[in-house]
Amino acid sequence: MILAVTALLGCNTTGGIRTLKLAHGLDVKHSVHLAMVQMSKDLDSISNGQMRLEIYPNQQLGTERQCLELLQLGALDMTKVSVGVLENFAPKMKVLGLPFVFRDREHSFQVLDGPIGQHLLDEGEKYWLKGLGYYDAGSRSFYTKDRPVHKPEDLDGLKIRVMESVTAMDMVNGLGGAATPISWGELYTSLQQGVVDGAENNPPSFYLSRHYEVCKYYSLDEHTVLPDVVLSSTHTWNKLNEQERQWLKQAVDLSVVHQRKLWAISEQEALDAVQEAGVEIVRPDKTLFAEKLKSNLDKYKEDKAFYDLIKAIQETK
């Protein structure tokens, strides 16, 4: 199977044109996909037609985890994944998924676009994953089927879907819920059938997935500001010459700016749309959740290097 996939995927050069395969798991209406379409146009323009992207959305080539594995094999050139999934491959990335580590969105951008963010992108190279930039994925909050979440105690006994992420599981369990890892593609059915009582994600994902059809309560506790990461396989990166690397990085940088603008618009549109569809928007006291999860950060004190990274993020102005 691996040989078959490898034969079908991966960068290739035909007639002097370098074509890169990029796969992701989101809907074609999502700001991530729209930004990647713009990235493809910019890359074609910047390279004067010498580099192109082929984009495969909607998990056509697998889940986020599977796409990362394909990158490591060199069978896929590029992908976009949540930091929550990436931490299973590049462990230091889990610092970005810790609850309430960022003060707000602007603080997260200061960290991601600065030396800390670059250091974390570089960390992935030892795992055959070349980090190229961060997309905005907003703040993640809880949505539930049968009752609203006003305070942490309201999560007691609820099975909450999370990504395959240790930090996400620790966060939900720390608030009193029962963390249940389920793939994104299976979540709608799992909510319908009562396998889980709710989930946590950002507004556009809640809306575009149509999970609002099942879950009628959305509690904006904004426990994590979890970015998406645009990645290339190091196998692909090493095949590119210096000019091609510059073209690709420039196109990614432009797409990051474009995606963040699209995200801000889509976030408000999503909240308006789910509210119109009958979802009750809850705005709880976030400090109640942050206080309950304070020990989640304290437990990293035993790992000095990692705890220093947490402090460096918190001290970033």
C-alpha cells in the first residue's frame, strides 16, 4: 500500500514544472482551503509558472495524522494540521495547546510570529516535518447536546470528543469531563448516536461540520488558542533548490496573512449562523475554567526546559 501511495503522490517535475501535492481535512468553504487556493495562485505567479500546487481537501488523502505520516514517508509534499495533532509527532509543540497559556489572540500572534514560534517550527525537522507557518484557528470552546456549560462543574460526567492529543485529554479530564478521542470525520455520527455528549472546537469548524444540528449549546470559554501549522515534508524540501524554497516560503507567508483575514470574517459569520439555527451561545466566566486548570501548567515544572518555554510564552508582550 505504501509503495502504491508513494507512486501516486509526492512532488514531481514534468516539463520543467515542479508540482507539489497538498492535502488537508477541511471543507472547501473553510478559510484554510481558501487560503491554500490563494497560495497556489501566488506560487504560480511568483515562480512564473514553474511551481504549482495540487490541493486535496476533505480528507481525500487521509486524516491529519495520516497526512503527517505520508509527509514523513515522503509520499505527500504538504499538509495543514492542528497543533493538537502535531504534538504527537513533535512533542514540544504541545506547549501551544496548553489551556489558557495565551492571554488573547494578539498575544498568540506575537508568540507564533516571533522567535518562539520559529523555534517550534524548526523542531519538527528532526521528525521529517518542515514547519512553514501558522494559520489562525481561533479559540476552541465546548459545544454540547443536552445541557449548557456555564461552569466547569457542568462538564461532570459528560463524554467530550477531543483530538488525539494528550494536552486536550488532560484539559477535558481536568475540568471533570471524560475525554474521548474520535476522528473528526466520525464525530457527527458519534454525536448523533450518543457515543459522546459534546466536543470542543472553534466556531467555523462547529458551523461547517454541521455539528450545530445535533449540539444546541455553545459555551465560549475559549480554553485554548490552538493554531494550525502549514508543513512540508523534509524529503520534499530537500529536493527543492534554493530558488524554489524561496518561492514556496513567500507563497506560504502571503497565504498566512490572507487566511488570518478570512478567519476573522468566518468566525463571526459562523457564530451568527449557528445562533440563527437555534444554538444557545453561552459566555461563561473564563476565570473559573482557567483557575481549575492551573495545575495542568504547574505539573510541567519538573521539566525545566519545557517549563521555561511556558514562561517565555507568558512573558511575551
